Amino acid sequence: MTATTARVLAGPPAAEALLASVAARAARLPTPPTLVMVRLGDDPASVSYVRGKDRKAREVGLRSTVHALPAETSQAELLALIAELNADESVNGILVQLPLPPHVNEEAVLHAIDPRKDVDGFHPVNVGELWAGRPTLTPCTPAGIMFLLSHYGLPVARQRAVIVGRSHIVGRPMAALLLNADATVTVAHSRTVDLAAVTREADLLVAAVGRPHLITPDMVKPGATVIDVGINRVLGPDRRAHLTGDVHPDVAGVAGALTPVPGGVGPMTIAQLLANTVTAAERQPTR
């Protein structure tokens, strides 16, 4: 095993810096920004995620409300609730926790949210603004990664960036943000020919595919910055489930900087969600 040399890009300090900014901005508004989260069913991961977002929102001075609906809630009922929240001037941000039950069309739900209140940044209007170079409410994980890079003083402009993964949640918006920041961007994926040859060109490598240890040391340019977005549950030698990323731990011996899993990108996502909520409140008419 290669000795660890990479600089550790820990998420919590960067997240705390972002949250301090969020709290200061929220305090300058006439009324606290209000975030409303909607969850269908009792999936343990979703319950945990929403609980964490709700707690952190309150810690930084935001108002937070959670609508915990039964899993059998119909799509029509969910859309009716979203319409009510869209019309409620006291609500600044709306988040529908994913994934949704199979009987609910995720696209229809996300498209129903008022773009001005779409704090996840998934509405086509916000996606279009991002690709047009006018981002307002941007998907939280990619935006959080950009803050993380800035927090640690890592360059983006003129860097060769490679993203492995093309999801609408991370890969594609990450490409747009990096392009807007003057990086030269390649988006790779499961059908990329000779993936290792592509990733070895990266000064900045973002792995977001959900495949444990896909990125190995031979795939990384020495000294590169590596951002590991993957959160995978795997069985360890002790037969217990452990969290691991898309990047093999031995990459730490090649990379110049590396985010850990857990404790890397994860904290940035919640912090950016709350930043988006304040941005939404700042842009909406004063009530």
C-alpha cells in the first residue's frame, strides 16, 4: 500500500465557513428565510437526511418545516401540496426529498416546483440558467464542491478537469460550474473508452458514479486534486457495512489533494442547500 501523501480536503471546516456566511446573510433579511421539505414514506436514509437538514437549518437561523407524508400519497396530492407552497409567499425554498415512491413521477414533481423556490436547483429553468452562465439556484453537491475548492485555495481556472459520471444531480451541473469558472472540462462515464487514459489527464478529477473504488492510483495524474463524491456501503473484512467512496484509498499516495469519505463532500451538500435557501429569499419580493 502506498504511503498517504495527499492533502486532506475535509468537508466540515469548509461547511462551517459556508454556514457562517449563510447565518450572516439570513440575519440581514427582514424575516428568517423559510425552507419547507417534503418527504414521502419512512425510508431510513431519507428520514435521516431530512432530519439533518432540518436541524442544521434551525442552527443557522432559518425557519424549517417538514411535511412527512405517507408513502401511498398520490402524485396528485403531492402536486397539490407543491402548488400550495408555491403560492405561499412566506415559503422561500421547497425541497422534495428523493427518491420518491415508484408510483410518483419524479420529473413531474420537480418540474412543478416554482423555479424561484427550487433550492435543489433541478428545475429546467435553473438548469438552463446554469448552462447559460447565469447560475442562481444550483444543484447543491456541485455548488458545494466549488465552495470547497475555493475554501482550500485550489485552482480551477485553466485547469484540465475530468468528471467521471454524468448524472443530472452531480456530473452535468458540475461540468457547467467548472466551465463557468474557466476550467477545460471533459465528462467521462461508463461507456468512455480507456477511462484511465482520460482521467490521467486531469489536474482536477471528480468521481461521481457510485462504484466503490473505481478510481485507482494508476488512473490519477500525480499531484492532481481528486474530489470523491461517491458514498457506497460495502461489507468489510469484519462483515459489517462501511462507507467508502468511488476513489480507492491508495490514491492518497498519488494525488496532491483528496476529499475523504465520509467527511468530505457530504457536509457541503447540506450547507449549500441552506445557502440556496437564503439566495432564494434574497431574490424574492420582501413580504
